[in-house]
Amino acid sequence: MTDPIISARPRPYYAAMREHDPVHWDEKLGMYLISRYQDILTIQQDPITFSVNKGYHTQQAKGFQEEFQDILKRDGGGYFPDAIMSDPPYHTRIRKLMENAFTAHRVKELEPRITKVVADLIDSIADTGAADAIHDFSVPLTIRIICEQLGLDWDIKDRIQRWSIAVTAQIGRMQDREQMVAHAREICELQQYLIGKMKERKDDPREDMISDLVHAKIQTDDGTVETLTFEEAVSLVRALLIAGNETTATALGNLFYILATQPEIAQLLKDSVDDDRLLNRFVEELLRIEPPVRGLSRMTTREVELGGKTLPAGAHLLLMYASANDQADVFPEPRSFDINRPNIGRHVSFGGGVHRCVGLALARMEIKVAAREIVRRMDNIRLAIPVEDITYLPTVATQSIERLPITFTRR
């Protein structure tokens, strides 16, 4: 998976793993790659045996953890472990405290504003006839939306992508020490900025997600009131900013790639755009066929059998979501873009079990709105470079296109 050629075009590698070695030991990563759908479901259904907390935090800044943490403690306001990347029962409490920020009603209320943001951005480039779909659309769009939802200043837009790359690199397993130090400095800047905004919201709450988290409360069965610690709240705001930006931007880049290279799918989207049910199914199939998250990690807490292998306690696993979504006995003709699949919602692009993505409703809505407005305002979308010249960010965590020059006409 660390080979750039395999990383950019991984489907044959996934297929070989599924057939010959579905629980595959990758020497360079020091991880077992879990490639089959059923094995991933097994893992997701047992969050105690297959620990997210140990998997994520053991992987973070792999090889440089102590130095990474020292830099954040010294210059970044503290080292704040990602509270959402935890195990039950602690994870259950964190999840409940987060959920008010993502209610269906709140997401629905956001749709008109997000539609305007998307439309304005497309209109700003529609007459140019050429753009980079990543840097001129996907990244600025998701940054604008997450800034609005969190209540952050738009003048940080140029810093957010740097921060996102720095945070994602910590679980990407492809950085050297020099890169780790540079990324750690970016994360220090990010945390100091967020801590300042959170202190403001503590005294002056507003209608935004930072205020929701700083003031989040739930009542337990025994009548006591639970809140987030400040350290937990910092980690969650940081996670929302990065996850809400990086993964959705990757999904939109994938959308443009498909529209630019498969005219029949662009036509399918045009035919579906005024039917909300079909548009929702289009988004689900997009997420299945090109999942933005390539895979996330777990660690075994005891000896366990998986996929015909006995794994020891402390085995580090990488759940290959993109491989599971490409499995023909689960999704027949998996490389065919088919919005009529009877099991279209069974993809694992949002994870599963207790760790199913808390922001999935917002992500689906952003992608749906973007797809709708793109085909209403743009036509004849084509790649401006050969397909083989497309490169991806060097990480095993996401499948993120670095740049995607396209041409188009205004519709």
C-alpha cells in the first residue's frame, strides 16, 4: 500500500488480497490489511476486541509519537487525544454529547445556506471554462461550509488545508521525522486558534457547533448531568474541522473525476437531478464506488481468529473500506455505477457499528447539493490532463486526488 503506483490504482491489489490473502500482513506498514466485507463487519460489530482507541492512537505519528506529543504540549496548548476515536463505554458518552450538533432537523435547516454557498462558488468559475476541481471548488467549498458550521473566521481559509494535511498525515504512515515536525507545528497553530475561539464561546455562546460542544450536556439515567471536559471539547472541534473538510472535499474531487471521465454517469446525474430519491441513491453509489476514506485502523485486545488467521493481542489492523465496497459477491459488477442496486446502502464508506460516522447526514447533504448544483450550472466536464497524470496524497487514510484540472462550459 505504500507503493505510489499501487496507492493510486489499488483495485487489482484489493482483488488479489480478497482472493488469496484477505487478512494480509503488510511488512512496511506493520499492519494487517483487512480486505473482505464480512471480516470488516465482524470487526465493526465487536468494538471491544477490535479497539479503535488502541488502533488510532498507536498509529498516530507512528515512530515519532513521544516527540510529536512533546511538541504539542510545549507549543500547541496541550496534547489532546481524539476523544471520538475511543472505545465503549467512554465512546458512548462522547457520542451522545456530540449528537446535538448533527440532528436531522439541524442538517435540514442548513441545506438552503449550503445550496447558496455551492451555487455562488460555481458561478464564480463557470464562465472561465477551466479550473482545478480540487483547489478551485472542492477544497474551498468544504472549508467555507465547515467554517460556517463551526463559527470560524473565513480569513483562515488558506490555513485550513495545511492543517488538514498535517492532521491526516499523522495516521497516514508515510511521513518522515522532518515532515512530522513540520506537521506538528501546523497542528500547534491549529489548536491555539481553536482554543481561543472555544474560550470566546464559553463566555458568549452562539448558534454554531463550537458552542454546541463547549456547552454540551446530557442527563444520565441516575439524574446526573454530563459535560465534555475542555480537553475533550478541543479534540472534538479539531476532529470536526478536519474530518468535515478533508473527507468531503475528497468525495467531491471523486465526483468531478467520475463526471469528467464517464459521460454516461454525468448524463445519469442530469436525469436524476430533479428527483430527490434518485439523487440520494446517486450519492450513495458515488460513496460506494469511490469512498473518500480508504481505510481506518483497529487493534486487537486479545487473541482472535479473523478470516482464517489467528491474530495475537496487539495486532494492528487497517480496515480497507474501498476493497469491501468493491467485492463482487456483495455488490455485483462492483465497477458499474448502478443507482438501482437493491443493497445500495450497505457500503461501509461511513464505517459501521458504534463508530459509524457521526456527521454522515451532513456529509451526504453537502455531496447531494454539490452534485445537483454542478449539473445545473456546468456542462461538458472533461479532464484537462491524461488520467495517468492524476496523483494522490501520500496517505493510506484517504484516497485524495492532489489536483484535477478540468474544462467545462456553463450550462
